[in-house]
Amino acid sequence: MPLVVPMNTVDTIIAPATPPGEGGVAIVRISGADALSALLCYFTPTTTVLPLESHRLYYGLLRDPSGCVIDEVMAVHMLAPHTYTREDVVEIQCHGGHQVVKSILDLYRAYGLRLAGPGEFTFRAYMNGRLDLSQAEAVASLIHSKTDSSRRLALAQIDGALSREIYSFTAILKQVLILVEAWIDFPEEDLPAEDVEEISTSITQAISKIQIITGSYGFGRVLTEGASILLIGQPNAGKSSLLNALLGEERAIVTAIPGTTRDLLEEGLVINGVPVRLIDTAGLCESVDPVEVEGIRRAEKSLSQTDLVLWVVDANRESTAGDDYIYSRLSSLPTFQVFTKIDICGDPDSSNPGNFPQYRVSSKTGDGLEGLRDAISDFLVGGGGALTESVMLTEQRHYEALLLCLGSLERASGSLAVDASLEFLALDLREALGSLGQISGETVTEDILDGIFSGFCIGK
């Protein structure tokens, strides 16, 4: 489908560029052809030098049509194309406070400016060629980044690291397609051997490089979205105590009475730079208590959605049939077996039917916790250390588009190997290019654009 613009890019728009609430400074951003004239209609700089120089900050007063002062502000006018949107842009720095910002917005909306929609400034930057679509998505990722690693990944993508790879693949495949289509017009002649070799080499190299990038998605997703870690075990095994110890605070209720946790308790933290969600669960066991039964059902349902399971075992008791029941649920899942309460018993029963990695900890004294934290972070992203962060995939949309591209290229390679009709080869190459275009924005649809920019905040 051709690109359909979902937003009006002709109006001059306005929105607060800083979060709502009280603060020392707030910023109101204006973008569009009428940005400067709108500013000068109500802004009186203390300097008598006019016109205002681009990219220079001026102090002055903002007055309403009756001449009443709304606020003392700093204002800057930035001429296109050297702006975020590549349009004329004005930013007004006012005192931070809901009523001050509201008064400025009301003033300029009465003037005729339109309140910007979510992500509309970034959308205009995309439409005006300052950013491609993957870079625009990275702006939102940067704003929402929760760790230093996710911040660096987002900045690398804004800088164009992924875009450069996509454009490199696109250029190579376009050249191959041009060569193939040139020979389609000569059906009575075979494709020369040297051309077959050139096409095959180009496709093979593209497949290899794309496979490396798609292989980074698991690590990239964890670093940006976070991983889920489920604490599973029999009642009173020490799951809630372990949760509290890893969090460094008393979040879950801990008692000597089995079955204290009845529902899923989820808390977020960062372990060695990796964002994770720790999920405490009801103990897996046979129960007749309807509330506990529901908690157990929810715990078992969560097993299929977790990145790592911590099988928490009380080091002071012998294995029971309950452990066999738990093992039957965990045998095919990524699992660490964590023996707790080692401050009471230093020699736990180490039966390990699943050959899971085993760790011994004391939630009371902290013994073993640091090693467990290191093991968790190494398991989640340790294999990503050899990958180049700058080309690490973090968005599911990009991952799925590259998988489609890989499928098309593998079919193209197969067609070439069996000397199939060049029309089939050309079709697969076009589909591969279309998939790459979904990432850069060259072949994106209106629905995709709506989905991406609707997730942005107002003012960005």
C-alpha cells in the first residue's frame, strides 16, 4: 500500500514539550510556517534588536491581547531546516506550573495554532526526511529507556546504526533486482555464469548479515523491555523472602505459615544493568482453598510466559512428591534451582533431576545473593556481549520484518539453485525489499504509522 499521511502537516502546531506538573521550567514548542509570527504577536523581548536571530535565546515578557503579563519567559526562534522538524520552530521557556503552561497554550490556540497530536513533532521530522521510521521509533525508546544500556541502544538507533544496515541491504538487493530484470527481457538466453555467481554471492551475504542482526533480538528485547523471572516452589520454601532480598526491601509478606502468597506479586528492579520483573507466586501444591487454588492456577499459567524460572527449594528438608510435581512443570523451561535458608543448613539436598544450574543463598544474611544476581544477568544477556550494540534489534516490528525478508531471500536463493524462472527470483527480491522498506518507512502503511506515533507522548 502507498504511504498515506495520517496527520495534517500544514497547520502550525503547539504543545508542551515537558511533562505536566510543577517545576522550575517548562517548555512550550511551536512548529510550522507561522511559528515566528505567532511568537512575536505576544512576546516582547527586552532587546530592541529586531528581527530576532535564529537559534538565539531572548528574554522578555509574554502578554495577552489586553496587555496583561502572562509570564516572563525565554524564547528562541529556529529557522528551517536546522530544527527537529525541519520546519520553523519556536520554543518558549516559562516557569514550570500547570496554570502557566495552560495560559500560554490557550493564548496561542486562540491565535489559531492547533494542539499537536501524540508524536506529531517526530512525525513531521520523519515526513520531512530528518529521520527515517526506525530512527523515529528510537526517539520513543529513548524517552522510555529505564537503564543505561537501553538508553545507549536507543541513541545508536537514532544515530542511524540500524538504518545504515537496512539501506546497505536495500542497495545490494536493488542492484541484484536490476540485473535480474534486465535478463527477464531475454527469455531465450540463459543467465550468464558470472551473473549467477554475483547474484548468489550478494544474496548469501545479505542472508548471513541479516541472520546476525535477527539473532540479537532476544538480547535487545531484554535490555529494553526487561525480562520476567518467576519464583516457583512449594509453600514456605522462601520465595517471598528471596523476592525481598533481591529487591532490598520488605515488599512481600513473610510468615512461617505456608500459603501466605495467594496471588502473583510483581516487582521491577535492575540487576547488573538488566531490567527484570520478579514475580512471586503461590506455592505449587495440592490445595482445597479456592483462593490458593486460583493463585496456583495463575502461577502455572505464567510459566509459559517467563524468561527464567527460579525454582526455590528449602535447603532444610528432604525432597518430596511435591518437588516431582514441580519438576514435571519445569523440565522444558529455562530454570535455576535456588536452595534457600542455607544459614540454617549448610548442606542442602542437592538432588537435581533436570540438571538445572544450582545456587545456594540465604535471604537473611545475603550469602550467595550476589552470585545469583550475576548468574541471572549472564543468562539473560551474557551471550550478547559479543554482539555489536549499535545494530542490536529492540523492536518486535523490525524483527518480524527482517524474518520476512530472510524468508524471501532464502526462497530466492533456492530458485537460483534450481535454475527456476527469473520471474520467481525477481518476485522474491521485491518481497525482500518490501520487508526492508517496512523498517525504513519506504513501504510503510497508514495503520503502521498510526500504531507507531500514537504511542508517543504529546509534545514529542
